[in-house]
Amino acid sequence: QTPLKKTNALIAQMGITFLNAYVPSALCCPSRASILTGKYPHNHHVVNNTLEGNCSSKLWQKIQEPYTFPALLKTMCGYQTFFAGKYLNEYGAEDAGGVGHVPPGWSFWYALEKNSKYYNYTLSVNGKARRHGENYSVDYLTDVLANMSLDFLEYKSNFEPFFMMISTPAPHSPWTAAPQYTKSFQNVSAPRNSNFNIHGKNKHWLIRQAKTPMTNSSIQFLDDAYRKRWQTLLSVDDLVEKLVKKLEVNGELDNTYIFYTSDNGFHTGQFSLPIDKRQLYEFDIKVPLLVRGPGIKANQTNKMLVANIDLGPTILDIAGYDLNKTQMDGMSLLPLLRGDKNVTWRSDFLVEYQGEGYNGSDPTCPGLGPGVTHCFPDCVCEDSYNNTYACVRTLSASWDLQYCEFDDREVFVEVYNLTADPHQINNIAKTIDQEILEKMNYRLMMLQSCSGATCRTPGVFDPGYRFDPRLMFSNHGVRARRFSAQSL
């Protein structure tokens, strides 16, 4: 069962499914900024969903927006560009120019003010505010985005190539399904994998604080959320079908690339965390990535390690832009899409997150003290200001590994061997070979300070990898020493 049957038939089965597609930060704003810029968060500096965290801030607008891939497509490649949907969580904030701000690079701009909604929202229509109410036939956002997209395809110029980015808030909360879908999937509940509703022993303190087993009301809440998310995706599935049909009618389907992906994963009950994202585990950082288009054979899968920072370089590559002229950290997927033989590809990438939290304590859970946030339901907190970590996620011929370090008082380390332990239950930081730990720590420091081409150097398990332990004590100093002094 899936809510995306048509999407699967029209994109996945007609093209390629990437089985190992990831985001470097499992949160909307940093992840969307990575898609737009082709950069890791430490290079675009959007660290969380707040204006202070650089989400759609004046600084972001000045320093990053002019160099996003849509801006390059429009100014350098002569594309007409269309955006519809959720842009960045703080888009439209008064302190950042309001909805009058239209980012450079967009010929047609229909952006949602602030965060995800289905009804009663404001759109910036090329910089002018347009209010929507709660009448399903004219206001349901997923359908409004579909209709605007169809209009663009109907009326755009046929003399210039086009790029569209349609960014539905679904399946984000508040999970309001279209009326015809509110009864769907009545028998569906969240998956009960081996890491469902168990205590996250050997994990960092935020995971350890979750109450295990979860209360019946928490389980009911997360199952309900899972079902409602699926219901909202039925409208997304309709949107995909309408667009593909329209491209076909226009005679443009065969020379158009279509990408389907998401900005983060989501957990529902794993390690007894009811619902959210922001964690370092597969269920939060892994996303779907389906692509069809010219030169892509039907019904393929690809196991290469790909990330959302690769989308910008790929689309620019398709448009014929010289990627050496960009500052992007990602790689073009075009050789993989075309099925080129002997492609050298990455064996690892960086995951990084800077926790969000408030100085005050959560009013609904006063017993928890200050600094924690998203403590719902049952006072299980999903984030805190020191939930700050960085990981190397490695996938090579010989290793399927994740190595993470926390920037907290414990300097906590988590390591998972996903070959033996795909659900990341056993943290092997204390038992894995010390030399591997040192190499991973060194590789993590390299990736955390990388930019552009240096983000694509060989990983620890590549034959081309060079490790000089002396560098651990000269270059980066403090972190490495702190790490080696710690008794693992």
C-alpha cells in the first residue's frame, strides 16, 4: 500500500529510483536551503527554522539567494522559472521584507507566507499578497498549486526552456486531507520496525529521555498522524498525475526531466519518540528521490549515495551550465541518470544539525527545565539547543556505517554498522576499532570545514583516502584533542 500509486507509475516506473538519497540536515529550512544552493548547511548558514537561524533572513537574501540554481538558470541559461508552494519557513516575515520580497531567479512566484498550511493562508503572487480562505474547491493549497502549475504550462513561452519547482506542504502538519480522502487508509498504522517503541539505550540524552514504553494515547496520536499524512499525499499524487498528463498533451513529456523528492524524513515511534524529524537516524535523514526524463531508462534503481545538495548541480548540468563556475558542494547526478559506466562517486557525505531551543522552560512541561522544545505529546522532547551534532554517513563496497559526534557536555559519540544493524539499535562506539574511530573523526572535521570541491574528496573507505594522524593535532586542534582525551 502507498498513497503515491500514480507517482510511482508515472515517475519511478518510467525512470530511476535512488535507494540511498539523503538530506544533510533533517529539518525543513536548512534542507530547502541546501536544495536551492547545492551547499551543506555550514556553507549556506541556514541552521534551523528561525530567522535567527538564518531561515529566509535578510542575510540569506543578500548572500545566498542570488546564487541559487534557479537564479543561475534564469540569468545565465535563459530559462523561464516558476515557483509554487512552501519556500522557507520564515518567508514573508516582516523583518525580512514581507511577502513583497521575490527572490532573484523566479519569473513566476507563488509562495506561501511562512510555514505549512492547507487553508486560511496568504500567498505572495509575484510580490503581492493574496489571501485564501477555507472553501475546498478554491482554497485547498495542494490543488491550488496544481492549478497554478497547469496554468503556467498552458501559457508559458514555447521559445525558452522552463524550470518549475512545486513545493507542496503536504504531508507536513496540520495534515488536513482533502474532503474526499478523509476516510482513506482507515486500517493503516505506523510501521512497527524493530526500533519501534523501544528505549534508545546507548544513545544521546535527548533520545534517552523519551518515555518507554509510550502511552497508549501517544501511540494512537502517532498512528493517527501517519494515516493523515498518507491522506494528504493522495492530493499530491493527483497533482503529479495532472502535471504529467499536461506535459504529454503539450508534447513536452519526452524532453522534460521530472524529479520527485522531499526535504526530510519523519519518525513515528522509533526509539519511543512520538513524531518529528531533526534526529540523525535513517528514518529522518533518508528521503525518496525518483527521476524520469530523456536518456533515463525505465524501471531502474540506483544504490549510489546521493544527497539533496546534488539536485542544483544536476539541473544546471542538464541546462548545460559549467559547474566549475559555481560554489556548490554537491555533484551532478546526470552520469548516474544516463547510466554511464565507470562513474567515480562519493562514498560518504556529511549530516549536520544545530539544535533549536528556548531559554525558558516549556510551559506545558515545566518539570523539564530550560532549553528543550517540541515536547509534545507526553512531555517527550524532540529538540533542544544542545541537540547539535555532525555525522559522516558512509556507504562503500565494504562499509555501511554512520559515525556521529555531539557538541554537548558529554561529547557523545554514536556509531552504527548498518549492514548488521539497519535499524540503528546498537551504538558500537565503544567496541569499534580505535583506528576507524580516529579516521572517522578526522574525516568528519574535514567535511565540516569543506567547501565546493573539497566536499567531494575521497572518504575513509576509498582507495584514494589519505590519513595523516598528525593533522588531527595541528589543523583543528581543540576538537580533535578533546575527542582523543575522552575515554571511548
